[in-house]
Amino acid sequence: RVVVFRERVGRRNLRLPCVVTNSTRDRFVEYRPRQPLRMLRIARGYFEIERVDATRARFTAVVEIGVATPILGGVIDRIARYWVDIPALEHHMRDEAQNLGDAITSQSHDLPRE
């Protein structure tokens, strides 16, 4: 399954087609960029929802960028930093988490409950 992330991060508009590589209904989704970036294995991300108790859940969003090899990793990291402003990405993810939390807990939404 392919999902396309269209994001504004810092001053850049990003469009990243990704393939869902692992998922568990209502709990977990892992994704990686489509080819040719996928074969380089330079990025992945996931969303996870963990139930804390009957009324609370923890939502985690993770983005990993880079390669864990000494020489190639340094080159890929420099390229990634050129294309993605890491502090802006961190800020963007915090904002999205807050917006998602606000939308989920809003009284104006009639969400199903277990």
C-alpha cells in the first residue's frame, strides 16, 4: 500500500511517496520511501498507538533518517540535512502531535469508543 506524505517542513514543501512495510490494525504503521530511496534504506518512520488505560492512549510518531555505516552514513547524513531541516522537522512533528491530540479530544468530534 502506498501513502503520500505532503508536508511543509520549515521553508520546504516535501512530497514523499512511501510504502507501508508493516502494520497492525489500530496500533501500528511502519513506512519507508518508495524506490529508488527505499533500496538505499536511508529513511523509515512509524506511528504507534499504545493504550495507557481505559481512557488514555499514547501516540508516538518516529522518523529515522540516515545510514548506520561510518563512511556512507556521513555522506548520506549531509545530503539529508541539505534536504530536511532537522530542527524544523522536530518542530513540525511536535505541532502535528498537538494538533492531532486536539482533534481527537475535541468535543466537536463524535469518535467511537471501545
